[in-house]
Amino acid sequence: MILTYHLEKWRDREIVKLELMEDEFKGGSTIVPERSLGEHYKIFVAVLEEYEGILKEAKSSQIFGLFERLEAHFPEHPKVLFSLSCAMLELFSRRYGVKLKEMFDLPDFEPEKLDFPSGDFLIFPEMIGHVLRVMGFMSAMRSFGERVYLVVREYPDSNTNFIVDLLKKLSDGFIEEEWR
């Protein structure tokens, strides 16, 4: 697999657009640094450079174990793993002709948009890690009887927004928030 990335301006901030390619298939996503957390695009680029060697040897068919290997190699970068997993899911979907919505077989449920939930858990998906971990975490919390609310923010790319929309179906509701 080949990883490419570049910087772009979006809403008065620098973002990292990334793409994973295998043969003629590709998947993309975006990393949005949050100024309020002191994040800067240079950190994310350095992490991508660390992951590049592992990704170069990987195949899209290894989707289910790859992110644990990346995290073991260079831990504590959930935002990068989230974006890479969004790109990888799109690549996997295109390469194997599987629609993501069908692959995850999520309930036909439209979560309620809330101003501010009174529940216990607000989930920022990009702060947990790769998409499959986010799904597992949300399912586990709900199985323990917790109410789970997803914090949804608009991404500059349609693929990540589509995956966040799928994740909403695992929540009890969601709130929309702007990037800070």
C-alpha cells in the first residue's frame, strides 16, 4: 500500500489530507488539528512518517489487524489512526466491492440530534482511535446499559463524514460541534 499526504487550508486552518492506494484503488481521509488542544499539523505528519514503513508492506486485506500493529509501533495517536482507518475502509470497500453500510450491517436507526445530552458518555470518535475500536467501544458501553452520545464534527472530505454518519447509528443520539 502507498500512503500519500499533503497539507491544505480549510476554514482558516491547516489540515492533513491523506490517501492510501493499492493498485488502482484508493481511499482518503483528513486529519484536522485542534488549536484548543495545542495540536499542529507537523505532529500528525511525523506520526504518518512513522507509520509509513508498516503501511508500505501492508495489504488492504489486513484491515482487521493493521491498526493494532500501527498503535503498538507508535502509540497514543488516535486521531491519526481514526483518519487512516477511514481511508483504509474506503480502500477496502472499493477493492473488494463491498459497500461499507452493508459490511457493518448497522441498524436502520436515525439517532436524535440533541443540543446537549444529559447522558453519561460523549464520544469524540477521533479521540478513541481506529473506526473498529470506536464501534467496539460504543457497543460495549451500550451493552453495559450506558447511554452513548456521539460528538459529530464536519470533516473536509465526504468519506470521513460518511463513516461518522455510520457511527451515529450506534449511538443514542448526537450533538454537532465545530472544530476548535
